Amino acid sequence: MLPASSSAEISPSGDRSAIDGPPVVGARMRPVLDRLSAFARLSETLLLTGPTGVGKSRLARWVHGVSARSAAPFVTVDLLGVPADMQLAELFGWKKGAFTGAVSDRPGAVTRAANGTLFIDEIDKLSRACQAGLLRLLEERQYRVLGDGRDDLLCRARIVVGTNVDLGAAVDAGAFRSDLYFRLNVLVAEIPALDERRDEIEGWARFMTARRHTEARGQGPATLADAAAHILAEAPWPGNLRQLDNVVRRAWALAYAERATSIAAPVVRLALAQESRPTRTTVIELLERAARLLVEEQLRRSSTGRLHLQDLDVFRGFVLESASRRLELRDAIALFGGESTVSHRNYTRAFRRARDAAVGLRAWFHDAGKAAASAPDAAASRMDAHRDGPVGIVPDFQPDVAGTNIAF
């Protein structure tokens, strides 16, 4: 079970997500799920946004399962796996002879969905040609099967789409039609990253362990040791639920090879050590992620325990600390255009002031749990002290930021 401090709700074992919703729902996801529950009763197009691996397809299926369309088909089209020149055919279907290789009739996803729900994932991958066809489908509820010269067909399905990119930015870049964007941007639900739902991680890991045990027909480990669950809860998850599931499955297989009945902490450490990072997160993505986490923590605090606007300048301290590890202090400041500060010999004081702000923010995050439970103003007071000026000796900067709740 989860620690007492966790606010995540765990559904009974067994994957009944199409009826009960996700098996683990934390404080951050609860309002999102409530909103989706209301959206499920409507017929307008639903746009699910969020990083890859957060569970958009699971939530789309759940929305279908709790809607009045639940008895009708649920059809998924993942555009990531459909070549651009086949997207229209995949969505609308084709008649025999419509193009080279069309040796028989094939109903498209819209036809197969009938009165149910059509989920189009990775909508940002839709080609410009296909965007025009989808726009007509949404505006007129009509479409035409490729190679069929007869009258248009009526679309009776509800359309749900998913994406992990900013469609507004795609419109600005000329990669996505603005008129289609406005048609899609009706009902919107943003699914937060797993690192923003840390109270769910242990619950999801336990659920995934039990599910894997069930898939193996009762063989292998059925449970996750508390220490192992804690390790997973502390790890960063840029790949979100999909990455967590991969690691749990790897740990399950390692424990199975040892004929263990439970997944222990050393096995989880080994599974995490084997995790690779094939892609590198950009600086902008990291900054945006840090900003989201900071906003979430600020909203969680009481009004007297929050940061102030001037505290947001703390990034200067982190940058100068990092630069000073590689360069002399004066060169580090000059690197970012601070030559005048160096020439007036004010650079030491400027660096100390910036570093004090960084130390204060670390203290604010480090005290998050204790401050929320007992003294909400404690961390803010420490932040105020650093903002007003150094008090006593400022601790030496430590390269790792263990203890903070920002996992970059």
C-alpha cells in the first residue's frame, strides 16, 4: 500500500479502467478525471494533450466506456504508424481499385467506429492533405470512401484526438491548419506528466506488478517490496507510465529468473540501471518542465508559504553556480555579459546574492512536505531570509540536488 502521505486512490485489482477509470488516481489527476467524466456525456470533439506515455489512449477508451456510446465500437488510429500517403485511406477506407494495391474493399476507421468513438492519436502527424479531409468531417460530419463515386457517407462517431505537441505552435510554424486547430480545440484535457503525479508512482508500480503476474497465469512475483516501490517513486520518469511499465516488466523478469515471490529493491536498482535514454531532452523542455512543477508546488502551498515574484529570478543563481564549476568566478560572470560587474569588482557580491537565492529555493522545496504538514511558513521564512540578504554562512553548493522535488 502507499505511504500515509500519499493522496492517490487505488482501485481494486484487475484492469477495469473502461468502467472505473485509471486504477491509480492522485491529487493532480482527480480534477482532470472529473472533467473528462463530464466531457464523456457530450458529443463535441475532445482533444487530449500531454507528453508521450502519460496514458492518453487509456483515458480515451475510458471516456468511451463511461459514455452513452459504450456499447458501440471504440476504434484507434495511431498516425505515427500510418504513412502520410495512406492516412486518408486509413481514416475513410477505400474501394477495390482505388489505387495500386487496393485489391479489395476496406472500410475505414470512421466507418468501423459506427456510432461509437474514433480515437486519432498523434494528430500532429496528420498530413496537410488529410487535414483538409478531417476538417470537412468535423464541420459537415460527412466523408467519402476513396474510389467511391457515390454520395458521401455520414459520420456518426464521436471524435477524440490526442497529441504530445503544442498544436498552437504547429499552426504558427505552418505545419498545422489553423481552421482545423480551432475545430479540434473545443473540449481540451491536458494530462500531466508522471513526474507531476508522484503520489501515483508506487500505486501504478504495484498495479503493473500484479497485472504482469496475472498475465503469467499466476507465475512469478506477485508483489513489489516496499523498498523497491520507494526507489521507483524517487526516480525520474521522462517516459511517463510507458517507461514505468517497461521498468516494472524488466524487474519482474529479473525476479522471475531468481524464482523470487516478490520484486526486491536490488532487482529494481538493476532494472533502472539498464534503462537507456535514447533521446536527449532539450533545454527549453527542461525549463518548461521546471516551471510547471514550480507552479504546481506554489498552488499547493498556503498563501503565506508561497514564493514572491522576485524569487523567480533564482535561475541566475543556478546558472552562475554551474558556470563557476568550470571557470574562474570572474570569467563565469563575464561569460554572460557581466564584464562591467567584474570591472567594478562587484562580482563576488553579485555571485553570493545569486547563490543565496538558489540555496533559498532548495530549502523551500526541501521543506515542502514538512512545511505543508506542520509549519507552512517555515520554508517561506527561509526564502525571505535569503532574499533580504545572507544570514550567517551560506552552505557550500552541492552538485547534486537530492532532497528537492524537481527531477530534471
